[in-house]
Amino acid sequence: MIHNRKLPVLGLGALLALGGGALAQSVDTIPGMPPVVDPHNIYSETGANHLNPEVARDPARIYVPNLRSNNVYVIDPQTYTVVSRFKVGKSPQHVVPSWDLRTLWVTNNAEGTTNGTLTPIDPRTTQPLADVAVDDPYNMYFTPDGQSAITVAEARQRLDFRDPHTMELQGSVSVPQCKGVNHADFSIDGRYAIFTCEFGGYLAKVDTVNRKVMGYLKLSGGGMPQDILTAPDGHKFYVADMHADGVFVIDGDTFRETGFIPTGIGTHGLYPSRDGTKMYVANRGSHKIHGTPHSKAGGVSVIDFATDRVVANWPIPGGGSPDMGNVSNDGKTLWLSGRFDDVVYAIDTTTGATRIIPVGLEPHGLTVWPQPGRYSIGHTGILR
């Protein structure tokens, strides 16, 4: 497994220098978690071109898992062309950067079977290594202290805590009221995570230290929550709902719904801008799990974090189905899979202008690499 190249360990002084200022107040994080540099902006260390020197040596690539092709396409973001491809396990869903940023894991959940695997990719060579057998890994996250990977076993309604390098099972948490558990994000101190329950309209709050469910929250409307993103303050959460056509606002600490922001049909993926002021919202253009291509409703909404208001809408030219992805290192391009159109979109984050690149069948959770930040908590690259 790829964990022999260690990232440089930065002292608190260096972290403060990178963060551009002194700690306004200390955040009592879980042991082993890197310190919160700016308590008002958990994304302070993911600014444009803020790459760790080791990560900066990795080639710039976009890794696209194609769910029905059972392969990964690799795009050169400079030329907007596919430069390589390779086979992976059955039903690849997401490409997930590891906590230490030295492995990209493809989650192959082998839908309808028990033959799930993880395919590790070495981001230095851009090549895959040997698969690791793991039951139903629809998605994957990492505890903020780096001690555990959490494979999200969607069909089993279970969260499996694993060794983050070998993927040996450490323990499991059953989430019986969370049908279709799939996406998550963590609080500012790392003590809890909130998971979305796609097929029940619920959220599940999980104590990641003691590994137990803290409670469930039924959303007031909609009923098909997808991606979830922690706000810059580390306490508020945004939940994309594909049936409600917008984003629910959740107070994570009290675990209650506090608002709703309408965006577009089939609200799906959520990504912060590199300056931590805006959130890009992918509206897939359909309420269906298997939608049709070229939906005229497919596009991206931009929400201002400070006001929770939509400040821009970018329709996909000719219609489309923007799904999952991330933002480029320089913050200038939002990369998203076109789930029902078998393409990838490269969207200019200033104008919304879009380039379209053909890929395999049903692209899903692509990742952009390299990305700025100190560590990854999973999905398609939630870095802090």
C-alpha cells in the first residue's frame, strides 16, 4: 500500500504562517487532529495554490470513475484531453484522496454483489495498484485525526471504521434508520460527522470518537438528501436534496434544521470555492436516479456563504447532468462529472463558461489532483 512517502510535519508556528494570521481562539479538537488555524474558516488552508511541497510534485490530473464502464479515465487539465484509462473493480463510485494525501482510493462497491473492492492509485505515477477487498464501499471518509478510514456501506446501512492504510476492519457502526447512507462531513473539532440518508429523507449524526449514533433528523421536505458540506464556521452544515431542489441548512451542534435555499432541479454536489466565500452547487437536472441526458435544467448555482443567497446560476450549454467533482488547485475551474451524459464539465468559476470532455459510461465522483490543504477527510477531496 502507498504510505511510505510521508508529508512534511509542520509545527504550529509554520501552520500559523501558512494560515496568514494568529489563532483568533483555540478550538478544542480531538487528539491527533491538526490544529484549526482559523476558527472562522475551516477552509483557510485550502486556498489557491496552497499546496504541500510533496503534493505539488504530483502531476495535475482529473481522475474520473465511470460507474458502468468499470474503469477510470485520467484527464490532463491543461489540454482538456483524456491521457490514460485503466480498469478497476465493479461499479466505481468515487475517487477519494487519503488523509495523508498520498493515495487516491477508487471505491468500487460492486452493486448487487458482495465483491466490493478499493483500488489505490499512486498520484505520483498516476497508476493503479492491487485492489483491496472491502465490503460495499460506496464512499469513503477519514476521521480528522487520521486514525481511521470510514467506508460507507450504503446497501448494508453500516459505517465500517478501518485502518487508513491497510483497510483492515477496526469496528462498525450500524445506522438502521439511515437508508441509503452515502455522504458526510465533519464538525470543526472532529468530534462528530453528519451523514445523509438518501432513501429515507433523514440525516444521521455520528460520534466519531466513541463510534456511536447520536441521533437522526428528518428533513422537513424533499426526501432525497445527497451531498453535505460543512460551512466555513465548522458548525453549520449544508445538505443538497435532489427532490427538494435546493440546500437545507442545518445547525450541526443542536442538530436542527434552520433554513432552506432553493437552487435548481436535482440538487446534488456541494463544493467550496478556494477563497472560502462561496459554495458551488451542482443541480443534476432530474429527480431520478437514472435520468436522461441533456436536461435543460442541469447547471450550477453559486451560493454566498455570508448571506446564504444564490449569487449566480450557470446552465450547462445544450443541457446536462452535473454531479460530483471538485475545484482546481488555482480555483479557476470547477470540474464535475456529467452523470447521464457520459462527459466531464470544466466550468470557469468566474464566467460559468463550460468545456465538455467525453469520458466513459456514467461518470460519478471524480477528483481533481493535486489539491491544496493539509489533510483530506475523504469523498472527492474535502481538504482542510
